Amino acid sequence: MAAQSQARKCAPVTIAPTALRGPLLPALLGFALTAGAFGAGLAATLRPEAAVLPSDSPPPPAATAEPAPLSLYLPLADPVTLDLRGDRTALLTLTLSVEGPPDLLPALQGRVEARLDDIRSRILTEAQAVAEAVARGGDMAAALRRNLPPRLRDLLNAAVGTGDLPEPVREVLLTELVLR
């Protein structure tokens, strides 16, 4: 008997397959699924792209497209002062929005700056005409904001337009209007 008890103490212990079905099996399956999804995503991310081999045919000729027109805002430095009926005055600060090809914009800006005195006198004449038309009644500020910019745009396009750019002034912005 002593030999039997000695044999039982030294006998190897085997784990039954049912022991893995307990709380350990869901944890192992969750880890395996997470690791598998991570590995698949990592492999898809790090996979090298297919190399593009050069073809024997020459590339198609590049179309010579004109550059897209650029917009440039030219603020007129000094405000235009209008004398309204009575003792009222209006101060107008204007900004011109001109549009054209990039290579013609510096010349256009130079043409506007060179003719600034003529442009100011035309602006003053046109603004005075709008103000006199509204002086009979109505809101002077609203009338100047509504009627003056389109008339000035047409007037300035006639003054600074060329054969290459017949209508360079896209918009006239009244950036400040003060009635006193």
C-alpha cells in the first residue's frame, strides 16, 4: 500500500478538456477575434500598392489652357465727398473689384492709379447725379447703396477697359458711407 500511495503522489496530472470550457474559453476567443481583425487591418494598410509600369506610348500633349482669371481689390485711398442739398454731405469710400488674367492685372492696376483723378471726377459726377435724383424724397443712404455701384461699374469699365479686358471692373463696393 505504501507503494501505491507513493505512485499516486508522483503521478502526472492531466487536465480534462472540459476545464477550458469554463471562463477561459470566451476570453481566448475574444482575444483571437480582436487580434485577427487587427492583423487583417494592419496587413491591408501596409500592403504595397501595385507598381505602375511606364507604357511605350508617349503621354498626351498638355492642353495650353489660359490661366484662370484672378480677382484683385483696389481700394481708393481717399473718400469721395458729396455736397447734398442743404448743409448735408456724404462721404463715400469705394473699393474696386477687378478681374483678369494674372499677367494683365499689374498693368490694369497701374492704369487705374494713373487715371485716378479722372476716375474720381467721374465718380463724383455720377454720385452727384444719383443724389440729386433721390433728393426729392426717399432714403438717401439706401438709394446710394442700391443705385450707385452698378452705374459706377459701367462708368469705370468704359474708363479703364481695353481691347484685351473690355470689362475689368467686376464690382464697385461701397465700403463706407457716412451721411452728415
